[in-house]
Amino acid sequence: MSLSDTDNKADTIIDPTSFREALGHFASGITIITTQVDDEPIGFTCQSFYSVSMNPPLVSFSVKASSFSYPKIRQAARFAVNILSSEQSHVSNQFAMRGADKWQGIDWQLSPLGNPVINDSLHWLDCKIHAEHPAGDHLIVIGEVKGLNLDVAGTARPLLYFKGKYGDMAGTAE
């Protein structure tokens, strides 16, 4: 295939269902992004989280531009990233629901910055919003890490999402 053949195919319209299926073949960890505004805890499930920079320590997540939760996170100008363990698929499902009481039955405490951190998560990162960039129907949010917690036992494994199912490092799927 020549470069000109590739250029002609670049104009092809990508079917959203096929695009989603292709991206589903990329395993990702599951996080819950949280903040608190006026004593109200806010949070949503996020699998598009990644590190950006070591110096300064920056991380990023993507969120739908139409998100109900994100404007409150923007208002607070800070957030926590709760990295879920393989035992927390129910937490991921609960925080993925719109309009429900996402915090019902969830044990949590406040981080040093005042963000809710979910008990039994693998780790959490305490961040201040560093930048925000529009990208299609999403926003890319960059946070500067101001604190973190690494107190979970070394045997815990991360919650992974692959091909529409939860799994863990042992390869078991729920």
C-alpha cells in the first residue's frame, strides 16, 4: 500500500459502533474520579485515565463534555483519582449510573485536599486541575498530583476492563 492509498482511506467515515468495539480491545484500568462541593460528594467511573508527566507530576482523564458530574469538579478545581481493585467492580457499576445515589453503601473519607477517597481502592491520587482541553465530544482534563496514598497490600490487583467485561491481572472475567 502506498502513502497515497492511505491518504484516500483517511476520508472514510468510521462507524461509531465499530470504533467502540475496536477500542474495547484495549485493556484499561478503572478509576473513580471524585470531588466534594458544598459537602456533596461527586464522582463518576472513568477508564480513560493515564499519566502525563513525572516532573511536574501530571495525570489526565477524559470525560464527556455533557457530563453531569464534571462541571462540579471544575467548580471545585480539584479531584481525586481512586484506582479500583479487582474486588470493586460493583463500585465501578454504581458510579457509572446516572441519576442514582452513587455514594449509597460506599465507605469513603476525605483526602488532604478535601476530595472523597474510596476505601479499599488500590491507590488514590489527590490532584488540582492544571488544564482542560476540548476534544470532540469529550474534555481532556490534566491534573497536578499534590498527594497520593500507597497503603494497600501488595497482593491486591487492579480492576481491568477489556472487551466490555471486567477482569483482573489473573485473566478472570466477571
